[in-house]
Amino acid sequence: MSPSGTPQRVVVLVTGISGSGKSVALHALEDAGFFCVDNLPPELLREFLNLGSERTERRVAIAVDARSAESLPHLLQMLDELPGEGVHIRSLFLDATTDALVRRFSETRRSHPLTQQVPDGQPSRRREDRTPQKHRALIDAIELERELLSELREVSTVIDTSQLRPAQLRAWVRNLVDASASQLTLVFESFAFKHGVPLDADYVFDVRVLPNPYYIRELRPHTGRDADVIAYLEQQPEVGEMLSQIEVFLARWLPAFEDDQRSYLTVAIGCTGGQHRSVYFVESLSRRFASRAATLVRHRELDAKD
């Protein structure tokens, strides 16, 4: 509830690196019933919310990108101030590896919004550079955008879209915004190290040292959610020991993250293929913490197969 006793408005700020899936995320929120605005200048955010204060819709999603980087300090200030005005802000930052971004721009043949924003400098001696507008290389534009948005990334919940299909991203975004706004949400995510560590992880635990069900012929096609794999892993003493130690560690520091006003804490568990051990750990930890915090479960590799 807001200070005046009226229902608190929910504003989802969708931002991140160009090519990381902001349009997909915004469409998912629109389908979920949010009133969506793309590329709203941050200076107009408070005015926009005031204009809509009499509307029946209480959920708004706004996309902001690097083209508004000059207004970033103003936006960060509002992120601090708006909760005191009865507005609950959820800032989602979509990110991806540079290789994934370069591949996407190549496939879509779209230009990065910062490739044509090179300030005029000393006249170039190269014939090919003697144009009214200089162009920035794609990788340079991506790195510049990371630098411009770094402060916003620090105060946002990060989603690594490097290996996500659009359907996965839509589901993850809906799950995040539907999570309880009144407490810290624990996100447990399984992944395969052979496909890279998730960029959105706050903590990463490596369970590759544990016995691997993959090498048992009968268990190979199954996953860490299946009873036979669960039974096998629970028979291994070191599995239970590591699971308990991770639980104790997270339980010890969970109150500190809650006191720090964090909305989400992402705990990534990795194994070789992201199918057996990491999936079992994520499912087990989610059950163990269900009574202490709102929990979400992600299986990066398994979800991609669904």
C-alpha cells in the first residue's frame, strides 16, 4: 500500500544492452496486462505516472535504452524516490555476451543505436573516413553501451539472455514480475558450464566434483527431477554434504540481502551438462527455502528443450 492507503502502483523498468531482448520482454509484459511504453525519456517518467494516476491500470512497463544515457542520473534518482510516493519499481536489465549480441545483429542486419553517434574529432586522413558522420564498430558500440548503463545494471535484476529462446525469456520475465513485491525473491538457476556461466548470477556453485548420473546408462536420459536420479544422488554422502553447506551459507546471508533492500538474489548451480546434478540441487534448494522466501526455479538447459 502507498502512504495514502491506495493500492501501490507497479512499474517495471525494462532496460539493458541493445539486442538482448528488450522488445520480447516488453511484449511479454503487454500480454500479461501491463500498460507498456517503449523508449520513454526518463525526464517524462514522473509526469507520465502522474497523468495515469487516475487510470484503473496499476501495472505499467517502460523500456529505456542507451539513447537515454544522458538522463541516467535523473532516472537513478527517481528509482530511489518513487517508492516513497507509492510506486513500486522493478528494474529488469537484459544482458548477453558480446558474441551473442554480434551474432544477433548480424542475423537481423539491424544497426546498433550507438554505431552512428561518434562525435566529431580531428579530420581523418583516410579517404574512407571522410564522411559527414563517422561510424563506430559494432563491438565498440556494445562496450560503450555497457559502460553507459553500468550504474543502472548495478541496481537492477539482471537476466542473461545469451542462450535463451524468446519463449524462455517471456516466461522468465513473467515469473519475475509476478513474484512477491514484499520480500526478497530467491532465483535458483541450473546451467551447464560447457555453455558458459550465467551473467545474471549473484552466486555460482560448481557441483561438477560430485558423482555424475550421466555415466550410468539407465540414468543418462533422465534429469535431476526424476525419481531414479534423485534416489541415486541422495545415496551419495558428498551430495548431501554440499547441499547442506550451500543451504547454511545462503541462510546465513539471506537476512543481509533483505536488509539491503534487494528484490532478487540469483543463485546459479552448474554441472557439466545442466541436466542431472545442477537440476537436482536447484529443485532441492528451492524446496528448502520455500518457507523462508519467495522462490523461483530456472533450468537454463532443460527449459531450452521444452
